[in-house]
Amino acid sequence: MQIYLDYSATTPTRPEAIAAMQAVLTQQWGNPSSLHEWGQRAATVVEQARMQVAGLINAEAESIIFTSGGTEANNQAIMGVARLYAKPQHIIISSIEHSAIAEPVHLLELWGWQVTHLGVDAKGRINPRDLKAAMQDNTVLVSVIYGQSEVGTIQPIEELGNIAHMHNVLFHTDAVQFAGRLPVDVRKLPVDLLSISSHKIYGPQGAGALYVRQGVELIPLLVGGGQEMRLRSGTQAVPTIAGFGVAAELAVQEMPTETPRLIKLRDRLFAQLADIPGLIPTGDRIHRLPHHVSFCLDYADGEKLSGKTLVREMNLAGIGISAGAACHSGKLSPSPILLAMGYSEKAALGAIRMTVGRDTTEADVDWTAMVLKQVLERLTPVKLVIR
């Protein structure tokens, strides 16, 4: 029996997206920039996908810029704004951003930019008052993650965006974990830039998008042929873009039924693991991504017992989970996200994440809870009574 519970790391490409990609590879393989029929067939595919992805967040199609994924979209947002200025300015991010935001901002800091990292409470939430207090005359951008990938906490993006706009500051959000799982309406939401990823919503890896509100100016990271409204030069990856578009359209259609189902599975798994001593839920249980379950062990030692240990043991049992974020799972170091939330280094080394998805059943959740209990009973340094 094999159970995959790492849907925040990536999702299996759905058959409809694969079919769309196969059609492009065999029939619509032209260069979208070419004026002849082969090129125009490919261009039509790209523009259809642009409308489908725009529909995911209720955006205008021309505000969608295709990228190679969420990381490039985040980098384009941060660096695209920063490069507008000849001299270093001030930028505000949260202390729990994904590395695709934290690392480019760190580069800006090395180049002389002022950076404010907003603190969070023990559940990983920002207090909007802290954003108000952090604003300066030279603040040019605020970037706050919508749904945190390691602990599942959802930020008060509408309130934070309104604060930024009250100070005439651009607002970006990394919505890679959020979009496609919960509704997003950029016509109502006070965001200027928003990042999305294909492979988080059952599309192919290697595709993403940056929403750029009309009138917002950016300097491109990639220059050349001027594709993607001159913001992302290079021949578009038509097959992956086509698959992304199909996945986005189907996510919109299925969200009203799929999201409540995921929430039930999430809460069922939390409930079944609630009686394990020392296994502490992380993140906000109310303001939370619908598919996300996460814990840390308060008796982890970072050597014989850690989040990575549990990942290995669960994998031997045929169950795929994550030790915190997939991008950090190769390193045995405390999660900076949990440290920012006030957890000890040892507890942060014991972080695990289980995320449910389209193929997850109640039986999967029940079996996973039983196996995890058995693993912990066997590995814990003191005898635990787990019911």
C-alpha cells in the first residue's frame, strides 16, 4: 500500500493536462512568435492558457506573465521592482517567507537595501499593526506569503495589502500554495503582484505565472525577444503552459467541492494524531490551508530522532510525507520558519508535514495515523502510551 501525502511539494500531473501537452507536442509545436500557421497555432494555445490561468484568480488575461515556475515569478516580482531604482530603497517581507522570496531579498540587502522582516506570532500570523509601524518614506514594496508552505498558516492579505496601498507602496504575495485551493479574486484583493505555480495544482512542473496589475511597472529579469509583454523574453514553453492552463481551469471548476473535502481530511488527520504526547501541531488551525497538516516533536534530538528520521521511516512503510518544506528536506538544520515562530532548535528539527490531495481518501488518512503512531512508539527515547 502506497500513500502520497506531500501535495505541497508537488502534485501528480492530471490526465487532462497531459493530454493537452501531448496535443501540443504532436500538433501545435510551432514557435508562438512565428507569423505562419504553425506559429499561430502555438500562439493560440498560449493565449488560451493565459485566459485559463487568469480565470484562476479572476484577472485580465493580459496581466498574466508566464514563467518557469513560482520561484521565477517571485524573483521577477522582487527584482523587477528593485531594479526600477538607481539607489537602494526599503522593502518589507515577513520572517516566514519561502526561500524564493527570502533569498533575492537577502541579495538586495547585500547591495545596500534596507529590509524589514516582520515578526509573526506562535501560529505564524503577522499582526497588521506591525506592518503599519514598519512603513518608511522610502518603502517601495511589501511581499507577504499568502499561505505558508511549512506550517499552513494563511496571512490577512487583504488587510496587509490595504495598509501598503494606504502608503502608496506596491504589494506582492506568493500565492503558490493558496491559488487553486482557495478562491482568489485580484479584482477585489489589494495586490499588485501575485505568484502562481503549475505543479501545485496538478499541472506540469516547469510552468508558473506572475500576475502584474495593469499600470504596475517592472524591469524584466530576462531580456531578448520581448515575449510575455516584454517582461519575460524567450520562446514560451508551449506544452507546459498548455498543461498549466488546463489544470487552472479544472481547479476553478472543482474547488467548490474539492476544498471542503480536503478540509475534512485535514481535520480528520489532526484529530487522529491529537493524543500523541510531544507531537505539537504547528501553524494556525483556523487560518489554514485546506490540505495542510504539520507538527513538530518537542523531544526531537536532531540525530536519532528528527523530522527526516520520520520521513525515512514512513517511506519504508510506503507513505510519503515531508520534513518541513521540500526545498529544505535535504539539509539537517532547524527550520527557519519554526525558529521565527518561537520554537526551539530541537523542536524545529522534528518538524513534519503531511498534505492531502485529489487522490487522498479517508482510509489513507486513517492508515497514515496508525503507522505514524507505531513509528513514534518504536523511536521515542521514553516509552509513550499512544492510544
